[in-house]
Amino acid sequence: MVEENSSSGTRTRGGEDRIVWLGEPSILPAGASLLTENVGLAVTDGMPDLSDQWPYPLKGNEGLSEIRRGIAKAIAGDTNRLGEIIGEWGVRYLVIVEGIAPVPYQERRFQLPGFYEAAFTRQLDLSRTEGLNSAITIFENTAHESVYAVVRDSNRKVVPTEVIKLGIDRYFIASNADGALRWMIEPDENWKLYVNGQEAPLLEQGAEGGLAKRPSVRVASETTSILKLDSSESKVRNRLQIALFIVILLATNWSRLRLEKSFQ
């Protein structure tokens, strides 16, 4: 289920749809933070790849915190519009994972309490879809928005941009409308937009010409730009991800050698 790199170089409209994964942390396909004692929560842009194997920190991550609060509200029965809450952050799918069967081992099952599925079924903007097997349950969010979009001045309509992922810390973005360009990625203050090689002025949330809840940049239709993560923390994270990739690669090769010997 984990790919080496699922999206680099691929053009998407509005960015890849995000997926929220819920289940026992050891069987989730991405690095997870704990939602409860035995239930983890992971968020990926599209299908998980090696860059998702390090859990996102909760501190300063408004999007992840909002997703967690929304799920808690749904379970408590305090909302029937969970899709709207998590959809603001680009989440299109919510997946409950309860089993995994890595070859050549037997399937492992970790059943979640029934109130998770019941709570998501009650949501008016989540629709249950056909899963690959009984180990996963998939809900599609009918109220999701694009991760990268321009909010038009005239009617405040959200218009997805054209996006190409150049790496884990930079994106090429082409605007399709005049207005305020916003991106739903955290921490937002560490992401900078460059137009023609120059850093574009960032409008703080609530600023005139900007957006009420998010920082943004004024753009015209057909503007092309580079969105770049500019942070020493991101460089440390990149090094850790590279080290983790090497460890996974070595462990995979070692396991393969042991398996081959067992059949000799």
C-alpha cells in the first residue's frame, strides 16, 4: 500500500485529495499520532508513500488539530457535518483500517469499537463506499475542498489551481482565476510563494483583499508560481525521512534474504 513516491511530477487540479486513516497505529500505512490509547490517526496527500512514514507533530498544526476535534465531535454526537469540518482541509476520504496481511504472514486484525463506524455513517456529508476487502471501511466526503485554490473576489467561489508536486517541500502552482490564493498546509507561516523568482507579499488572515481565516497571496488568472517550504525544521525532517528510507530498504532486503533461504 505504501509507494516510493506517489505524486511527484504529476499534475493535479487543486492538489491531491487527502485521506484520513484511522486504526491501530502499527497497521496504518502512514505515520500516525494517537487519537486515543489504541487508535491512531494519519493524514496523507493521496495514497501514502515513504514521505508519510514520519508522523506529523501536533504542536502548531492547526489542520491536524481541527481534523481530530471534528472526529471527536462526530463520535460524541455533536455534529452531523464532519465532512464540512475536515473537507476544509482537503480531506476527501476517511478510511477505517482494521486488518493487514503482509505476505507471507497471516492476517492481523485490530477491530475498532463500533461507535466509530456508526458515527461516520450518521454524517450527512459522508458517503460509505465499497472497500477493497473487509479489513477497511471507506467513507467519501461530499463536502471537501481543494488543498490549493483561489478564492474569487466577486462571488467568493473556491477555484482549484493546477498543481505539480516538485518535491516534498515545493509545488508548482498555476492560478485559474483572479483573487486570493490560499493553501491548506501547515505550518502556513513556513510556506512562501514565489512569482518570477520574487517572494510574493503575504496577506495575513483578515487583511483587506485577503481571506478571513487563512493567509493568502493576491494573484491574477494564469499566474504561475512556486510554493516553497522555507524552514530549518523541514531540512531536519527531510534528513530523518532519508534515514528512515534507508532503514526500511535495508530491513526489506534482509527480510527478503531470510525468506529466500527458508525456501532453499
